Amino acid sequence: MYSSVTDICASDELAAVLLHIESVASQSRSPHWTPGWRGESEVALLDAIFSARAPYGGPSSGVRAVIGRWRTHRGDNRLDDLTTLAELTSDPDVLVEILSNRQFVPGNSRTKAAAAVVAAQTLISVGLSCSSDFEQHTKEQFDAFRAIPGLGETTWECLLMHLGVRTDKATEHLRSFVVDALEPLHQDLAADIAADHFPAVLEAAADALGTDLASLEHAIWRYQHKVRRPEQRHSEAALRSAG
């Protein structure tokens, strides 16, 4: 499948991965073919919160409309200072009006705008105020974030994904996608084949599709999160290891 010399995956494996992408997360059907918000912690946080249990929308609707309104409010500044959201703590309804969105977080404990303000304040309190801070995030910071009612691990993973940070869980989502694509060709060997080389496979797929790797990985992550629960992956891994 993979040559350590040429760093190119074989044509049949690449075709299999491209077919899987087209079947389940094609560019024509998935709204998640976006590279994220690297270097922009403010909009990465807003995207992660407002995309939870809501249609993502298109370039000028849904989540990206929310982001566009915040960008207009902030002007042409680089949106990488969470204090600009945290400072609205005294009246989070101000952010509701700025974003023209009154959706509630899962559980309906507060609006998503209010949750974004609390999240920004919490992240700053644990040392995360701009995008570069997240590169060396800790479990304690994650625990503080997921303790916020209405937020949780998925929102955290989405936030990091948009900032270009890949956790072990996100990496496993990407690897599992390649395994699924290769199983028709290699059956029980697909997991072993993909284990070390799935990043190169995805890079080759992105190149073949004429897109950037970050956009492909985002689309795959969204799909995998939706259809593959952790207990399913663990069960499948156990079956494979047992032969």
C-alpha cells in the first residue's frame, strides 16, 4: 500500500479512499469542507459551540453566518483574543444580539451565546487565551471546559480541530476512516496497514481532490463523530485483535 521511499500510496488504495469519501462525505453533500480557523481562537470557539446539534449551513448561513456577524462586529482584527468574548460576562445577551442567534446549548441551560462567553472566561482562567496556547493543552484545562453545562468533549474536540490541534481521539477518527475505506481490499489487514501510514493516505487523497488536507480532515472528523461511537470502535478493535 505504502512506499517509505516514494511516500505514495498505491493506486488501488487511493481509489478506495476516494470512493469512501465520495460515498459518505463528498464535497457536494457535506457542508464541513472548511479548513477551520487556525490562528483565530474566537471564531474556533464560536464554531464549536454553535455547530452543536444544529445544521452547519453554507458559506453565508448557519454557523458561518454567526461567525461573519462576529467578524463584522470586531472589524478587520485577527480574531485571536478570547478576552473579547469573556468581557461580555456581565450581559451575555449582548452577544445574542450581535450574533442574531438565540439557540440554546444541549440541555437548554443557557443560550449558545451565553455559553461562549462563559467558555471564553473559563479558558482564560486556565491559561488559554489565544490559539497558540491550545497547542500544549492539558487534561485539567479540558476538564474545566467540559464542566460548563451544555458543553463537553465533542465541543472541545471541535474547538481543537478548528485550531489545527489533533487529539488522540481525533487522530483515531481519521485512522478509522482509512481503515473502513481499505477493508474491502485488505479485510482483516486494513487496520495494520493504515496504522502508521494513514496521514500520507489522506494527504494523497486531498491532493487528488484538489483540496487542502485540513478541509478533508474536518469533513472526515465530522462524519466519523456522527456515525462511530467510541464503544463501536473499541468493539471492532477487539474483534480484529482476536482474529
